[in-house]
Amino acid sequence: MKQRITVSKASITETKLQLEVSEPLTGLIPTGQILVDSDQYSFIYLMEAEEDYTYIVLPELTWSVLKSGLDQSLPVTLMGPDQEVELVQFYDELDYIINNIKGNSNYGKEMVVKVEEIF
């Protein structure tokens, strides 16, 4: 089973969008890929682990901050208790996913409405 790490807090500093998690990030490598979990109203950033992927879950409560970071093109960092990791290609992927969701009922009506309201 894939490990899921949920972002507990998203904030913007003067220089970056910061996503905070409580689990260690040692050994995780950013892939630059984002998936959608329309059942949980979340975006999933993929991180490679040794032999599997780890899902970094970006729940709906983080979306307004993601939108602000997207508008400002700020670098995105994932902050764990052990280290900070820059999430490569974050906005390219997020923008692609958002544009794919808008008006697309394949993601479910509620997901489409939520994405269109914020993004």
C-alpha cells in the first residue's frame, strides 16, 4: 500500500509556498507529478521512495493558499520534521490538472465545482 502523507498546513512566506507535514521526508524524491483524488477532494503530489511511491495529499483546505502561490509563481517547499524538499514542476502540473478538471464531469460534479470555485 502506498504511504499517504497529508499536508497539515499551507502558508506563504515572502519567498515561497510552504507545505507542512508531520512525517519525516528522508529518502523521498520529488517526481514533478500531480494526481487527483476526486473522492477525497484532494490533489496528490507523487514522491518516489526506494521501491514505491509516497502520496503527498493536498486536501481542499490548502487550495486557497495553493492558488495564491500559483498566482505569485513562488517556489513550493515541503517541510517535514527532518528536512525541507522543493517540489519540482509543481505549478506546471497543478495548472494542467486544474485546466483538465474545469468543466470535466469525469472528476465528479462536486470536485469540478470545488476546483472552479477556488481556481
